[in-house]
Amino acid sequence: MQVVLDSANINICYDPARKRLYQTWKGYLSVEEFIIAIDISLEYFRKHDINSILSDTTDQAVLAKEGSDYAARVTQEMVKLGLEKIAFVMPKSFFAKLAVEDYTRNTHGRMVGHFSTREEADNWLDKIN
């Protein structure tokens, strides 16, 4: 597992064996911080063979709508680069959960799964490899 970004509020790792990007969101991120993390993820898609994302939002705080809208737009480019599925470990925060659901509505809904645990999310994503 390669560490891509490790900060107080976001950890991104790449697993080349699974062709998977792991994002772990913690607490509150400004829209600017969120966009930087999404752009770093996109750059990794451009440079590596990735077909899935596991986004653990368990401890993520509320995200502004413009952040989830930006992620939905970037996802379209990731799909062109090989993204097949995204699994979300759903947040505890009601408002953060609404942001994930908004993102899902603005993307290819069938390629997005919502789960209670990382293990469930990983198992679902493993079915594409």
C-alpha cells in the first residue's frame, strides 16, 4: 500500500494489487482542502491503473454542496480513466450522509455502493477484479 496523502483530515493510499484508491476522511475539511484531495486522487488515476475507490467517510463532518458537486464532475473524468466502482463507508453524521447521497445522485448511481464497514465495501469492490 502506497501512501499518497496523509494529513489531519484526509488519508489517501493506493493499493496496486487491488487497483484501488483508499480515501479516509476525518472531521471537517474546507471546500478548498476537499478539492485539493480530489485533485490528488484524479492525478493518481492519470498515472496508475486504478479501477475502484473505497471512500471511508465514517468520521467525516458535513461537506459543502459545492464540494460534492466538484467530486461528481471529477468522477466523470475518472470513469474515462478506468474507474468502475466507488464504495462509500457511510458517515455517522446525518449531514455528511446527505452529502454522500447527493454525490451518488449526481454520478453514475449503479457504480456507487453504500456500506456500514470497510470490510463490506472492500468485498463488494473485490468482485470487479
